[in-house]
Amino acid sequence: MIINKDFEKEILRLRKASQRMSEIKNDELFSFFDRLSRLWDPEHGSYYKEAYERLPEVLNYSKDMVRDGLDVVRAMIDKGNIRFDIEKSFGDEDILEDFKYSFDTRTHLKFRPLGIVAHISASNVFLSCVDSLVSSIITRNSSILKMPRVDRFFPKLFFSSIKEADKTGVISENISLWDFRGGSKEVEEILKKYCNGIVVWGGREAIESYRKDLPIDTRLIEYGPKYSFSIIHRKDRMDDVIERCSMDSIMWEQAACSSPHIIFVPEELVMEFAKGLYESIEKNSNIYPEPELDIDTQTEIMKYHRLGEAAAAFDGAIFLNSGKDNASVLVKKTEELETTCQFRNVIVSPYKELEEIYKKAQTVGRYIQTVSIWAERTDFFSITERLAHIGAFRFTVPGEMYTGKNGVPHDGEYPLRKLGDFIHIEHLNIDKRNEIYEFAKERTEFYQNRDEKKLLTRNECFENSPPFSKSMLSSDKLSGFIFSSGGTTGRPKYALYSSQDFDIMTRILAQIYRDGGIKETDRVANVFIAGNLWTSFLVANEALKKIGCLNFPIAGNSDFEVIDRYLERFKINAIVGLPSIIIRMAEICEEKGLNIKIDTILYGGEHFYKGAREYVKKVWGVKRISSAGYAAVDTGPVGYQCEHLDGALHHVCKDFVNLELVDQEENFIKEPNTPGEIVVTDINRYMMPIIRFRTGDMGRFVDINCPCGFKGKTFELLGRCDDVIVAGSTNLELSSLDITASEFKGLSAIWQVQVITENSKDKVLWYIEKRNDSIEVSSDDVMQVLFKHAKNIKKTMESGWLDFEVRIVGSGEIERIERTGKVKKVIDKRKTQ
């Protein structure tokens, strides 16, 4: 316990210690609160038991009221509640310990603590000192705490528990408890001179005293004085409402800012309500006994009661008091928002029109804190609007005034934000690609010594990301989303997105969908494939949510007849999904003669060829078919189509990625109309930076002056260039073909795959040259072995989305490339059909 008469010397000590306090990491902070909350456990915590036994005597509160107060203390130090409060106050807890990139402002943000903060606790509510101190610890401030006049015991006990929970000693060395009388000018001058912030819980006089001559660089954070009241505006459930108002009037002996002093009741209900309220307060006082009060407080209550009796005798008021207790209910018409002497004394004021209440509220204005309202829902919101305009901050229902919701503003502001400042870095690097590269070099093991120009492969991502490694991650904390990429055979690859990464990705996707024709008034069926850690279904749902349309998350792996039934029943007019799924839906609609009209289709994951488009337009009368964006699991959205682009043309999502092209020697291509492999850098992805990633797709830049006004790069997709074929909504890895062919002695390692469109769906023709004409090999046998290595092909064929044919040919019959003599492994003829 620090009780040091040399005030200035103690503040200078805190100034030195405050640097260590500001450097506490989140994990360390949450571990501290976890240990602290266990020390205050009602069953096993010695501190809770000691407080529960001693506080009723110290505070003159009943044991039940002390128990409720200690429950509030436990909620204040609960790790889950603290994290929730941080999230609501700052959006991201990491901003408290380091710079965090903000996608909204395109800056790096960090919350900086004020430094040394003095906490001038209210003398009437023991919870305020804990609330203030905990907030200061969360925001990494050093604290000077003035203990409440009526209670030195609890602050000392709470500080002892902090010291025990604080394994490093950093938090406890940054807290100093002081015992001085309020109003000491000498102490106030020292605090104003040396502290960076002063938190004052108290009345008008205390606030004004600290405001006077306050240095410009010292922040005053004020809590009090405030006024609260209740309004009854409906007649049902009166017994329940009276009981609730009774509890609001009893808890904390009306010393809290949220405690009611006046309850406004319609004239025709006022006597019934007042009598019921007094009876309820007396009944509940058996559970929460009245405190023993000092002679000065007793005198104040006696004076108040005498005035109430006089009002009843001469002014037509009604005064309810047994003469045996502190509580009373005074029924009278008020001219303004009056206060009582607290300690369960309530004014019940009759009214005819709500305007009477609004007029009285004007006299207090922004000093109004909490208003409880019993009214019909529409009336509740209209009353709230009027009182909010006058100055009230918090609205609730009777019986909830003395409780509080975690993570909500207090007196119109988030308290944690007041205890520091947001500092930000603008324009860290003019080139966003270089900015993310510098960030990755600094924060990740993988990029630390990596050449910026080196291209990133899928296998490198696989080997250096979870679950096998964290070397590509900028943080050890795994949170957000894990998605699977790559084929369904062989080993899968994984991509990690933080929640913030996911939010910005789906925000970009929502804009792509808007550009593609999806409107807020549309009814949209999401028929991307769901499950198996795939991204498309999930991100499409989130993008549609951001647009605000009516979303039908059906999923393309549902039964087709059920899907079409949804289209017909709900009059769905737009679809997002895979072309192969959409085509099959149209076929079944045509077979069954369903009357379905679709205005807009956005597709992704596959090519949607001309013949298939014309067929779907004919069946459904589709007005617009557009790409839902060129994207990859590893990179997120890369390109999009405005209303003037179609086919394989896309604008680059320049605010989300940087797109480059490389030739076979990995030289970067800048000239238009020159094919190359698409290389992508995600300039907004900080959890798992993706820098110069080889997509395996071919493309070329095109020079167009688009009517939409787009000023960035526009490119044309030219198909795959790696070892994966995308056909019939599935991926076929060429390695599975190699393995299959190698199992037959009569087959050569020379083969070629041709992909065509036939009957509005994809068809794969696999040509394999014989190695030994004397060994007979049947196409059916080859297919059976292929099914063993690529089970997804069999399932896709059985679903009717893909045709696959094996054609065994003689040696040398597959066409060779004249210049090199090599066989081109894949020929995709779908684009030319």
C-alpha cells in the first residue's frame, strides 16, 4: 500500500513507471484480469468473502445490496466483459498495444494512454473507484486514486488483490492510493500541475473546482452531477411495473446518477401507483434493510419529511410515510425536476400530457442521464427522441435503471476513449505494395529475408501457414477464418483471414455485386457450393448482407428440385453461383415448365460460355449475366465487371490488390495484349500477407477507355496455366492423371487433355498414347483407376455436371509443338466455341 505524504515525489515516481505500463501486451493484461477475477470468486475467493462480511458495516448497506454491488465488481473485472468493452470502444483490441491498419481511413492507428490519471472518487457509491481504476488499467494509464470519504476499506482491499494478481508488478507499481479530504486546494494544484488527466466523480462544486485554472494539457473527465427519472405511459402490468420502480428507488439508496427521484404517472393512475409503490418499498426493505445513518443524514431526511407533511397539509399534496422508516412517497404536481433527500424517498408527479414532462426536462437539459419508460413500443421511441433532443443519454424500462449493459456508452461517450488519444500515421508509403511488403518484412518470419521480386507459390503458402506453420502470420494469435484452397485431391492448401480482412474483402465483393446489377430491392439466391472450408458461399452471403437485399442462402449442393421450388415460391429474381449449377437449375425449370423469371445472374468459379448463356437467357428471360468477380481463396477479389464489360474482361480491384503479369522467365510484362501469368499482391491483408502470388491463371492487359470512367488497369482472363483444370464445377489436378497412366504398362507418359463444351456443359477428353501395342488397355479400366485417384471426378459425372471420356491413341498421334517437340498438356477449346 502506497501512502506517501510527499505527493509530488510520488507522482514523479509514477511518471518513470508509466512507460512500462504503456508497454503491457493484451495477453498479459487479460491474464492479469483472469487471475484477479478468480480472487473475487464468491465460492473460493478470500477477497469476496472479506468484502461481503465487512462492507455492510462500513457502508451501512444491507448484505443483499453489498452482494449485488460485489457482483457488479466481478462483472467489471471479468475478462470476457473487458474484451467486449474494448471491442465496442475501439473496434479492435490490438489497437491498444500496437499500430493497426484501418481500412476505412487508410491509416495506421494506435491508442495512446494519457499517462498519469488522478481518480477523484465519489463519496457515496463505492463502485465508482473500482470502475475508474479498472478503466485506467485497461488503457495502460498510471493511476492516483483518492479513496472515498465513507470507505477506505474497499479500495485498500481491492488494491491488495491487484498486487496478488499482478505477477510482473508493473500494474501495481503504477497505482497509488491516497487519503485526503475533497476540496483541498493544495492537493488540487499538484494534481493539475503533474497529471495528464483527472477523473472526477462528484457534484457540481467538485467539478467546478477542478475546472478552475486547469492547464491546457490536462484533460478533465467529468462524471456528475446527473439527474434521472421515470415515465409511466401505459396502464397494463401495473403490479410488475410498481415492483420494478420500487427496486430502482431502493438500490444504492438513490445515490447513483441513474437512480430516480421523480416518477411521472398519468393523473387517473397516480393514487393507485403511489400507494402500491410505498407498499412495495416497505416490502422490499425487508430484503434490503435501510442503512444506519449518521445524525447529519438523519436530520436531512427529517427535514424533507416535515416539508412533505406541510405540502400535504397546505398544498393538496399526499405524503406517504409510516414514521418508522426513511422511505416516503410524496404525490404532488411539480414545476421542475426536483430532487429528494435520497434514501428511498420518491416523488410521484401526475401529468395529463407528455408535453408537461418535456417542459420540466428542459430545465435540466444535458444533466439528464437515465430515463426509464413504460410505454407502447412506438410511444417508447417517440418519447426517447424528444428527451434525447433535450439532453438525456440513456433510456431503459423500469427495474433496469440501477443495472447497466456492458460495452455501451456512459453519458453519451465510451469512457475508455477518454483515457487516451488516437495517434495515426498517414501515407506511410506512396506505393501500397511496398507498404505491405515492408510490414511483412517487419512482422513475419517468412518475409524477413525474402526478395521483394520473388514470386510466391501455393506450396510456399501451404508450408508456411497454419496448421503446419505460423511463419507467414504477422501475429501469433489465431482468430478469424480458415479457408481451403487448391484441388480436392492431394493435400489441400489453407488461407487465413482475420475478421478485419474478411470484412474488407466482403465489402469489396459487395461493391462488385452492386456493379454487377444486384440491388437492395432484389431477392437473391446464393447457389455457390457450401461447406468444406470453401469461401464462395460464405463470402457471397456476407456481401449480399452488406448490400441489404433479401438473401436466400440455398447452396448449390442442395437438391435441384428444391432449389427451383424456392425460385418459384419466393419469386427470386437474381442468382449468384457457379455456371454449372445455374445451367442445371435452368434445365430442370424447363423440364418441369416452371414459370420463373430471373433478371440478373452473377457467376464465378468457372467460365460461362456463350451457348450456355443464351440457353439460360431463353429459359428465364435473363436481362444481365455478369461475372461475380475474378477472385481466389488465396487473394480475395482481384477483378470485377462494370456494366460495360462482359466475357473475360475485368477491371482490377485497385483498392484491394496490385495485379502484375509475368512471362515464363518471370519477367514482368507491362505491354498491353501480351499474355502472361497473373501475379497478385493483396494490399489490404495484414494477418497473412500475400505478396506477388502466382495465381496459375493467364491474362493480358488491354487498353480500353471504359464508359464507366475506370482509371486503373483492365485485363482479360485467358485460362489456367498450372496443373489444375476447372471443369464442371470441380478441379482436376493433372498429377492424378499422371498417377493413373503410370499404373498401366501399355500406356505412355505422353498424354493430353482437351476441354470442350457439349450440350451446354463441360466435357473432358483425355488422350493417352500407347507405349506397347501388344498390351491391350481399355478406356473403362483407365476410368476406374482414375476414379480411385480423383473421386471428385466420379461424383461430378454422376451429378450430371461433367462428361469425361478416355481416348487411347497410337504412339505419336498427339500433336507436338513444332518448335520444341513437346506435347501441350491442356487445350481448353471452350473459349472458342
